[in-house]
Amino acid sequence: MELGKYDIEIGEIHMATSTFETRYSSNAVSELEINNITLGDINDDNQITAQDASLILQKVAGKINLNNDNISAADVNGDGSITAQDASLILQKVAGKSNW
């Protein structure tokens, strides 16, 4: 495995994503960084709320930028892009209409 960042999806339907960053020295791992990301928790406050959906819509409108972890958390439907559909899925979950 080469030096770099590797994204690994955990769960049946994008339930969580972890980012692993490794640094190698003489073919041994010298550092392993794991960032746990909760799908739908865009602001990383350990809750999935309408505020998270709002952040997605602001991103879609070009008003804000998201970092890599936020982007991973924002792709709720797992299609590789951040759209209003992701925000809609979060709002459905907040309203108790979806368990994704």
C-alpha cells in the first residue's frame, strides 16, 4: 500500500465513513489516523438536525465550502455528489420518516 489517504465505508448503506491516513517507514505503519464520520452530521455536533440539511443547501448554492470530512458526511445517498436530495434525506430522518 502506498503513502496516502484511503477512504473506507463502513455499514450496509453508508452508515458511517472513516478516513484512514497512513505513513510508512521501512514497510511498517508509523502512523494511522482514523476520523470517524457520522453520515448526515455535517457540523460534527454528534446530532443529525435540520441545521445539517441547511449546511448542505448552502454548499449546493455555493455559499459555503465543506472540508473532506464534512463532504463525506453530506453525501447521504452515497451517489458521490452533494445535492438537495441529501438535504431532503436528512430532513426526512429528522421528521422520523426515514431510518436510512
